[in-house]
Amino acid sequence: MADAKMLKKVPVREQDPKVRATNFEEVCLGYNQEEAMEEAQRCLGCKKPKCVEGCPVSINIPGFIEHIKEGNMEEAYKVIGLSSALPAICGRVCPQESQCEGQCIRGKKGEAVSIGKLERFVADYALEHDIKPAGAEVKNGHKVAVIGSGPSGLTCAGDLAKAGYDVTVFEALHELGGVLVYGIPEFRLPKQKVVKKEIEKVKELGVKFETNVVIGKSTTIDQLIEDEGFEAVFIGSGAGLPMFMGIPGENASGVFSANEYLTRSNLMKAFDDSYDTPIAAGRKVAVVGGGNVAMDAARTALRLGAEVHIVYRRSEAELPARAEEVHHAKEEGIIFDLLTNPKEILVDENGHVNGMKVVKMELGEPDASGRRRPVEIPGSEYDMDVDTVIMSLGTSPNPLISSTTKGLEINKRRCIVAEEETGKTSKDGVYAGGDAVTGAATVILAMGAGKAGAKGIDEYLKNK
């Protein structure tokens, strides 16, 4: 029977859906040491590990899992630390099912190894036991500036510091962490317990941070290079400009971008009664969109006491959000109105939302994305009773940096054009990565880009 047992993952404990729908504490409780060691036994230790190929930052996965099997968590952490600056974050928010776990050989028969939950366990163990990352033995005397303290900026800064560079990170907001702090909710990614502590680990590598510095306003990239002596710059400024549908009534009071809504809740702590940040709790909330950010906004609104509907124009099979996020949202009682698209936001005499006109859709031929294109069903309009609408349709980069930096090429989506392997842009000495280059994507892809940027900058300065 031992073999049958090896086919199934060790289950992971979670808060009960009814309880967690009323609080902002972490939903997934992770493994304890015994569970982690048991799950690690399922790893086959492949000679040619496919899981590593599936990881955007190329963590030696069988290597760190081998140490867990032996109960040596410190060594496991050191192995992860060679490739990732933010393992406690990645263990929580990476789409492992389509990356490392999606490639896991064990998953061909039975379930893949819970690589993400094991990474999370090791990283949390390191945070609890204050295990320090290995920094540079000697400084090389070169100065590099990093713009943005989100996942790409933190990764790039960490890798450069390990290589001996003198790194300063410039952050526009008053808190460090970028999307990790303002975008992803507390119940998926605790700020004090995880994000702050992971940033402390980057500081321990010798990275300096300056907050409230808006590049393009406070200073420019050209000034950093010409006046402040930075020899290279990495732009990891993210994609903070929300998109809207352009339908009637979208300017009404009670319509938010998911960005604003989540920033109020997360960064300004509106979810906590002891802060007086205003947030529209809403009685009935519609979240338009089907990605992870839509799930985050919907689950936040639910915890603030609303009945919440996700309005998405395709079917469940096309939802871009992670399966785990959709599953958690459903468990908590969020209603999915699929194959439905807004036509107009209805507004009362005071300029406030009092409903939304929607139309039913059916799926036609595949479009450029490879997904079947939604087509309106004539005469199927109806009104939804809502008082708050949250638009979660993706984001694009803020044009502030590109418009104040001479010689920096951008594409028609206003994203910075950069080489994937090195992060090199059209401007000498300037590198970029993450959502500022790709548009809104995942934390781990941004980290992969930060890693590539650090490598590109290192090669550039060594050859200069």
C-alpha cells in the first residue's frame, strides 16, 4: 500500500471557509515539519529534473527537497537562497501548478509533489529561526540604482548585492514591496509576518532603500547616471495604470479599479478597524474580470461584508485566475456570473452606482489569444442590482518614466522594450524587467526578469 500513498500529496491545512470569509488572516496554513518531511519523501530526485526547467528563477528543487527529507532546513534554505530572494512570498503566490509542479514527473502518475508548499515551509522556518542569506565577501565599488521595490526590483537588487555591487532601491510609495504590499491581500500574503521580513533579508545583503522617490518627478534616470554616479539602472516600476471598459456610467461614484480598491485595503489597511482609511464596503458588489486580481478584489469585498458577483465574459474553462484562487472564492460564497459582459453602469440622481446592465455571451471562434472569442447573444440584456463595481481588466505601465527618459524605447502598449535574456533596453546602461516590460503578469515572472537584469548589468559593468 505504501506506493498508493505516494501518489497523493500530503494535504495542507486551511482555515474553514465560513470562518475565513469574515477575517483577513491567512487562508492557507502551510505544512508543519513532520508534514513537510513526509511530503518531501514523494520527490523522486530526478537526474534531469523537469521541475527546475519549469521554474522562472531555476531553483535547484530536488536539491532543497533532499535536505528536507533529512530534516536539515537550514541547508534547504541555502539551496533556495542561491536562486530566489523571496521564497516565503513565492511559496504562497506562485502559480506552481503551471510551472514547477506542472512539470513534476511524480505528477505523471498521481499528484505532483507540493513544491510550493515545501518552499514556503523552508522559507518560513528560515524567517522564524533568523537564518541569514549569504551576502558578498567583498564589495566591487560599482554603484547601481534599482527603480521599484516590487518583486523584480527586489530580486535584481538582491542578486547584484550578492555579486558585490553597491545597490540603492528607489520606491515611489512610503512602504516597500510594490504589488506584494498594495496588490495581494493580507489573507494570501501576510505583510508583517512575510513581506516585511523578506525585505529585511534583502537589506541584510547590504541593499539600501529610499522611499517616497518618484522617478520622473523627484529625479530622473539621466540625473541618477549623470549627477549621482550610478553606473547602471534597473527599471522595475511595475504596471500601475488601470484599464477601463469605456462604457456609459463608468465615472460614477462607486466604480473602482481593482488597483485602487486593493491599495486602499492593503497598503492603507482599510480592512483593519483601527485605521480610518475610507473604503466602500458595498452591499452588493460586481467585480468585472476573471484573473487573480479579480479574485483578490472579490474576496476582499466579501470580507468587508458584501454579497459579491464575479462578472466574466467567457466560461469557467477560460478563467485566467489560478484554479486554487477560483476554488477558494467559490468555497467562500462568491457568485460567478460567467458568459456575461457589462454594457452600462446605471447611476442614480446623486451620481452613485445603482445597477449594471449586462448581456449574456456565447463563445465563438478562437481569437489571437487562442481562447474562444465571446460574442453577444442578441436580446439577452438584463439589469444586475449592484451598488459597487470593481473593474479588474488588467493594468499597463505608468508612462511617467518612459516620458522623462530620453532614448528609452516603448511599444504601443506603453511597455518598455527590453531583451528577455539580459533586460537590456535601447538606452545604454539602462535595464528593465517585470510588469513595466510585459504588462501585468505574475510575481515569479517579474522575479525571473529581475534575475536576468542583474545578470545583464553584471556583464555590462564587467565589460565596460
